[in-house]
Amino acid sequence: MAGPNHRSPLWLLLLPDPPSDIALSSFKVAYEPALSSILSRLASISKRNERPPRLDIALYCSSISASDRRPRSILCSGLQKLLGALYRLICIICTEKAIDVRYDNDVDARVILLGNDSGSSHDEATEQRDLLQGPIVNLQTLAQSRRPWLRLCSLESEDGEALLKEYLSYRDALPDGRRQHLDIERVRGGLIVKHSRQDRVRAMISADDVSTRHYSVAVGGTFDHLHAGHKLLLSMTALAIEPEELDGPSREKSLVVGITGDELLANKKYAEQMQSWDDRQHAVREFLSAILDFTAPDEASRSVQRFSDPGPNGRAIHEEFAPTFLVKYVEISDPFGPTITDESISALIISGETRSGSKAVNDKRTAKGWSALDVFEVDVLDAEEKDVPGDPESSQSEENFQGKISSTAIRQRLSERSQT
């Protein structure tokens, strides 16, 4: 009998334009048949592999583009609803089918946003650096990234076929030596109800969102046993940062991830199942790399600096994704982290259960005479299907997080497994 496979299989699923109504019920009708089939098959593969299979889900969205020069902040509300609906659907499917995306990751699913930017001619590669850098990329960038996907899945629909055809046209433009074998499969799609593109763009923008441009954005957490809620939080942090300017001088940008140090977590529930800071940082870094960097493997040249200085926020890893774009992974030893030591940070991404923490951060900053941070709230995900208007169980109130996707629940499950 063959031994376990040490390689992590990587599949790609292309999803056409989402329903105009960004709601779980609409996404369920549109995408559940395809996601259910693919996740089930990948879960069966995971039993034969030491590392979980990975699924890159590329969601095309005609209402956004990588080169859109409006402030990214005005899109935050619409984008978090879009990503949240898809990640929540994934969680619900996996719960129903007992697939452990919530626990020890039978399948590692990651959502990539595809904008409506037109690629360059098929016989030349994209030169614009900002389109090679996520979290929003165009289809050409995805097709010519040369990620080691083993299988490409596309929906059996008119829009699905058009998206596949365009993807393959860009991929086929690569020289033979740069084009690896890729199995292509069409899977059953659902029903997608769409309005005009103008209406979809209008629905993506919320009047409540601020229109400030942010060049340094922070997020914090334990990020233990990285799950869908973490992925949504990290994706929204990346999306809140302004993209590269095409005309005019470039500005330095930073994404700051505060990761709780090991010493602060000793009294957490099921602490024996807690991952180390190094493991948690590695998982965060791996996920962000997957949604941010689409350069070809032989062209990637990210520089990494490690710091281990005394004092608050002294332990850190800085990774340069572009000459003007730095991701900082910082070990935090208090509830505030770099938000009260780095004045350049202008926005903070939080989950619905940590609102009080953001107020404390801004109180500290204003006491120092610094500007308060703009705060963007991301919904808490759950794996239960409660999409009923007016149902209090569907609310995102601070007191009502039963059924949420949480690291504590993951550690509890792992602890129970270790005792059987």
C-alpha cells in the first residue's frame, strides 16, 4: 500500500458573477451544488494526505476592479457582505457534511476576488504591478500566476463557460514551458439572478462607509487554528488598504497583523490545544500570501526581516510584497498592540464581538493627541443557516454568538478527540 501523500493538493474553482442580492439564501441557490460536490471530494482526498487539500475559490465580481480609484473604504461594507456570505455558505455545507473546515481543516478553502479589469493582449504578460498584487486581481493575472493547481473546476452555465473560456485564453498564451498540465472539470451550477451592472455597483457601496483613503490598516487577534472567520477578517484588512497608484508617486502602505503572544493565552480554555505563536503566525502569513501575491513562483522576490527587540511589539516579522507594500506580523503582549505605538495606522478592522476593544484603542490614541482610527466591523460567521429577516437569532449583536465559528470550539473538539 502506498504511504501518505506529503503534498497538499490544490484545486481552483471559478465562480461567475454573484447574485445581485448579497444574501445567504441567494448564494446557496447559486453556488451550493458546485461547492458541495467539490468540498466533499476534497475531504475524501484529505484522508490520504498529511496536509489538507486546498481550494482556491476565485469569485468574479463585475462591480469591482483592481484599478478602481475610488477610496477602498467605501467598498468595505459591500465586500465584507459578499465574502461573508460565501465563507458562511462554505461553513454551512461543511457542517452538514461533517467536513472539518472548522476544526483541523479537512479542506483549506480560500476566496480570491476577481475584478472586471481587462487584461493586456493575450501575447503579453500583465506589466502593472498592482494587478499582480491582491486582494483584487484580474482574470489574466490569475491565469498567468502559474500556481500549481491540479484541477480547474467551472460551473455548467453560460456565465461559467464564458469565464472558463477567457481564463483558458490567457493561460494558453503562456509559452509551453510555463504551462503545466491542468485537469478541467465542469460541475453543476445553480441559479443566479442578476440586475444591471450599474445596480450591482450601487449595491456594493454603502452610504454609511467613510471615504477616507487608508495606507496603514491594522487587525489583531489570537488567530489560533485559522478558520473562515479569521480569513474574512484578514481579507477585509487587505481590502481596506489603497491599491497602487497608476499615475503619480507611490505611497508606502502597510498591513499590520497583531498576533497575541503565547504568555497571554495560558489561561484560555483548552490551552493544551493552543498553537504556538510561530505556528499561528505561519498560518496567517500563508493565507495572506495566497490572496495577495500572484507573481509567478520563479519571479517572486519577497524580502523578509525578523525582529526580536525588547519592549512592547518587539518581536515581529516584516514581509515586503512590493517596494511600497509591507505586511507586519507583530507579537502583542497587551490588548492594544501597535495601534497605540504606531501613529501612522489610520484604520482598524474588528469583528462584531470586539467593539469595546476598538473604543479603548481610540481612547488611548486621543489621549496621546493622535487621530482616532476609523473602525470597520466584520460580521461574526456561524455555521448555522439562519437567514430569516427579523429573527433575533440572525442578529450580529455582541451578546448573541451561539454557533459562531471560534478557535475555542476548535480546541474543544480537538481536546475531545485526543481523549477518545
